[in-house]
Amino acid sequence: MNKIFVPNAIATLTRLFYSSTTLNEYLAMRTAQFYIEELKLLQDVEAVALAIEDQNAFALMSKFKLFDYKAAEEIEIALSASGYTEAELNAMNIEI
């Protein structure tokens, strides 16, 4: 996926999965599947990690692991390199 579109994709997935007005899990999962498998959202680990950090969208990591565990792990490593510990990442997942 083009780096320009990564922040928009992260924002869209965050809204679909966690907005109180759109609790349609099926739509959210299908959108995530399309972004990850067809548009290669997780291909640029650094861009995804930056978008997740900027938007405080750490809760998406558990969803990403369902589709591409290896890429999700690489994103977590990139986030850890940004100064977040594993405990902080886990706490952020719970808070969202």
C-alpha cells in the first residue's frame, strides 16, 4: 500500500472496529482483510507503526495478528524501538 494511504487505512479500521456507532464486526473484518491481503497494508512496517503511534491505534495490533502474525510482530518491534515497552503496548490495547 502506498505510504500516503496508510494513515487513512489505520483511521478507517479504527473507526470500524472501535467506534460506538459502527459495531459491525463483519464489515470491519472484511475491510481489514481487503486492506491487508489485497492492498498490502502491512507491507511497509515502518509506515504502519508510525500511523498506529500517531493515531494511538494500538488496539488494531490484535486484529492485524489474525491476518499476518509475522508482520504484526515486526510492527510491534518497530513500536518498541520507538520507546514503548511490551507492557505499555498491552496496556494501550486494553484502554482503547
